[in-house]
Amino acid sequence: MLTDLSAERQAWLELMLLDGVGPRFFQRLRSHAVSPFDFMSADLAALAELGVPPSVLASLRRWRAGDPVLRERFDLALDWLQQDGCRLLFLDEPDYPPLLASISDPPPLLFVRGRIEVLHDPQIAMVGTRHPSPLGAETAQHFARAFCRSGLTVTSGMALGIDGACHRGALDAGGQTVAVWGTGLERCYPRRHRKLADSIVDTGGALVSELWPDSEPHPAQFPRRNRIISGLSLGTLVVEASLNSGSLITARMALEQNREVFAMPGSIHNVQARGCHRLLREGACLVEQVQDVLDALKVPLTAALEAAEEPATEVPDTPLWRWLGFDPVSPDWLAQRAGISMPEVLQQLLELELAGAVLVGPAGYCRRQP
């Protein structure tokens, strides 16, 4: 509860409000054995002599003068902590996730909504493009289900596309999932994922952010968020990503944190697979099946996972099937190759779709994963 926050803890909150204070500044304070409480009560001239940046000193001066904007944001954090399931984790306390604490720039504070114990569970980060192919999204969901059945927690960034598919796959399996936000936890982004966020919390997972609860989305915040996704996890799997995808930033950060990096190969015609191909050329572990990741992380394949493997789809006997591959194609292309009329092509595609054998997206039809 708020009344239980010590003066030292309140000083942490006050410090993180100041302009120019972030993880690296906080690490500098720790390296000089300066506590947040000592810093917030220190003489401004003495701090200037220590090389504290002018922007930080100016912000500290405003705080001491009772700046209404800073005071309002401070009170906002305290009010947020009064809500059910909301918790603030400090870097020096036992509940702070140890894997994240070991990176070079861990967040001094973590705002968490949900079950904090899940942050200590073995996790696999799954990331990818916001614009996946139908097969890519399905593959992400399939792998997330399998990881949860093997005892791993799936961690991602709750963005559209691959991230959302991974969280849903974990929930489908009755597992836990952690969503790391690039906004404050009072600002769900994208908004359409509000129900997904509630489901994550309701099923024993957690929402995590280092940002103040009311922080709005800003482009610079999402790369910072990525280091937390990889930092919480034993390894990072990139499912589908273009060459300019933020998922490659997450993979790079995982490498810097000495964590495993995995990538799935894709079609040479799929621009959303080229980022994965670059990672594979640079030495990422190639992933074709769930066991590839479990072996690398030394996680045993559980009996529950073996029993839960989904049966192969029974494919209708149709001449169109031989022309369908894992690259999307249009009905026109199929009609030309198969030499059958368009009405017949559409009828056969409908049968295949109803049988669960094909996926359909903006680029056309393709086979569902085996």
C-alpha cells in the first residue's frame, strides 16, 4: 500500500520523475554508491560539482519548488499503485526478475499489473512483424501454444501481428504470457488489444512497463521496450520480420545480453522473412520445429506437449491441392495453372478453407502449416 512506501522508495519515484534520469544515469549513481534518497536531498551545488547534467539539476530544483506538473505525475503513480493487481518493483528487491537485473541497463523501476511471480519463470521471447503473412501468424500462435505446454512462459510486446498471435497462442494453451509495453500501463496500445491485456492478467500473466502509467506511445520508447523483452527471457525467437523490423533490434539486444537468438526461415518471395534470413546468415539458430528451441535452451519436451500436438489436417481430394504451396497465390493464378474454371477454383478453395487446410490473406491462398 502507499502508506507502506518508505522514504527511500519514495525517493526512487521522485528521482525517476526528473528530466534526463534513466537507467544509465541510475547506474552511474549506483556505481558511486549514491542512493536515490541521498541524491534527492543533496545540495545542488555539490551535485553540480559531481558532474550531474544541468537538465537534471533544473528538474530537481523544480521538484523542490513544488512544480505542479511533477507533483501531479508523482501522485498519479501513487494512485495507480492503489489499484488491484498493480505493483512497483525496485531494482534492488528480491521480487525484481533476476535475468533482467543482470543486463547492462536494467530499468530501475518496473510497473507491473498481474502476477509478479511469472516474471521469475523461464521465458521465451517471441517477436516479429506487425504485418505477418497468414501462415506466419498461425505459426507464431502454434509455437506459442507448444512453448507453454512445455513449461515456458511466452514474452512479447503486445503489438499487432506476430506479438498478438504469440500472446493468444499462449492463452489458448492455458499458459502464462508476459506483455512488455512501450507505453504506460494506463495507455493500452494498440487500443484494440485491451481485451487481450485483461485476459493476460486474468489467466496469471503480467503486463510490464518501465514507463510512468500515463505515458503515451512514442517511437523512441519501443526500442527501449525491446531490451526488456529480451532481458526477461532465456532466448528470443524472431518468427517473421522485414529488414527494417524492430524485431531485429530485439534480436541484437538479446545478443548483447548473451542470450540465445533464434529465427525461422521463410519464403524467398516473402519480404517479411528477409529479416529472419539476415539473422540466420549472421549466426542465429535456425528453427524449423519447437524442439529446436527446447534443445538449445535445454528444456525437455514434456509429455503434455507430446500429447497435445495437433493432428494433421485431413486434406480433401481436390486437384487444386497440388498447386497450393506455402507462398500465397491468387485464384486467377490457380485457375491458369490447374486449367479449371474460376467458379470451380473458388468452390475448391472454399472446401479447403472449411476443412482447415488453407489460409487466406490479402496476397491470396496458401497451405496451412502441416
